[in-house]
Amino acid sequence: MSQVVEKPSARPVTPLGILAKQLETILQTLNQQTSDELLANLNQAWLLAAGLDPYLEECTTRESPALAALAQKTAHEGWSQRFHEGATVRELEQEMLSGHVEGQTLKMFIHMTKARKVLEVGMFTGYSALAMAEALPPDGELVACEVDPYTAEFAQAAFRESPHGAKIRVEVGAALETLEKLSTVGESFDFVFIDADKREYVKYFQTLLDKDLLIPGGFLCVDNTLLQGQVYLSTENRTPNGEAIAQFNRVVATDARVEQVLLPLRDGLTIIRRLP
Ligand SMILES: C[S@@+](CC[C@H](N)C(=O)[O-])C[C@H]1O[C@@H](n2cnc3c(N)ncnc32)[C@H](O)[C@@H]1O
């Protein structure tokens, strides 16, 4: 059932992935004096954590050949080298790609909401954009914002290989400037996916609502809202991104214009509905 995609091993970047890695490390370092029962319990805890993501993959509809090829190409790109050569304007990494289960989730949301006009803030190599475009009707449109020109071209090359790529319009530039531009020409969207600079999440959210870029009754999905667990762990070890997401989650929770739910999918996915 599951599709085996060979790719260089990625470091864990979700609360569950980090937990599984920590349990694995603890198991490996435990010495002989440890009681068998403790070792068995720890092993069971590790299996529970480590087995969930692969099982979700296995039970989720296979990604299209175009998406599988894009994930593989992204995993094999030398992102660090590209940055040091000056090809990319910032250091990017394969772990940024949302992937099979989240892509299929977004695709389902597009089907469920019957969205026709979608906005993505933070495209990277285009995996989530293409997944959502696959669910759009033939006359649907997805506008994807990406600040890095190299990555934007990488994505567009993949879009040209897919029958759904023509539904995607790429806007290269800083997302807040693009949002301003889209608002000036009177564009609006019935579904938005935010996945760009965590420290700008509050501004994306407020701009989308204040400038009516998200229609009343429209949906907004926001990625990484658990930020590796930092939002609910001690504030001592919070990174600037962790602090930004914690603040974003507070802002959303107190905004009377929306209702929302935070799902523990991968690194956290918040679904927000703009009240009509
Ligand atoms: C986590 S990745 C997006 C992953 C993508 N949605 C996917 O699922 O494959 C974040 C992307 O946002 C871009 N980005 C960061 N800050 C941005 C900004 N201010 N404006 C536009 N894009 C930005 C980065 O260059 C990066 O490609």
C-alpha cells in the first residue's frame, strides 16, 4: 500500500519525530543494569512513537507520480551547497517540504470546501501547492508566494511536468508585499495556506483578514503551529520561531473574527474559519 521513496535521511522536525529519536537514543545508551521491565516499557514507548508516522503514510492515498518525483528531487538537492554558492537567498532544507500525509490532507480540504481560489504563503519547491492544485477544478487558481527565486524556478519546473501545474501562478517576492499587491488589485481567496516566515505569521493573519483577502466563511490553514513542541514546553528553551508561533496561537485564540482548531498533524496544523 505504501509508496517507498528513496531519499537521504531527514532529521526529525516534529514533536513526535523528536520524541521517537529521544526514546531511541535512551534505549541505545541504557546499560545492562537496567531492569528488563523498564527496558521493555521503554521499547514499547519508542515503538508507539516511531510507528505512528509510517502507519499514517501507509493508510493514506498514494501521492501522484508528479508529487512523488518532486519530493524525491527536493530531497536530493544540495540545499546547503546552493546557499553557500549564492544560488538561494536563504538557507533552505529538504525538511521544509510538507510531504505525503499533509499534502493529501490539504488536498482533501480543497475537495471538502470546494475551494476555487487558493492562496499559498510560502511555496518552497511547490509540494503543497501542487497537491492543492490537483484538487482544484480545471478553472480553479492557486497563487503561490515565494521569496526565493531559485526555489520558485525549481517549483515551476515541476509544475510544467504536471497536468495541474497550469492552475498555479507563482508570485516571487516578500509575502507581505505580495499580499499588499493582491489586495490593491482586489483579489480574494476562499482557502489560504500559510507556511512561510514564522515571525511574520501574525502579520499574514491580520493582513488576510483586515484586507479581506480571505473571504467571509473562507478557510485558513496554518503549518507548524506546534513548532516542535516549543509552544507547550518550558519557555526557557524557546527559539525566536517558537516564541513567534506561541504568540500567533494566542492572537488567533483571541480574535473574535475566527474559530479554529489545532490538529497534531506533523508539526501542528491549525484550521481557521473566518466567521461569515
Ligand atoms: C516551510 S517552506 C514551505 C513548504 C511548502 N509549503 C511545502 O509544503 O512544500 C517555507 C518557504 O517560505 C519561504 N519564505 C520565507 N519567508 C518568506 C517571505 N517573507 N515571503 C515569501 N516566502 C517566504 C521560504 O523561502 C521557503 O521556501
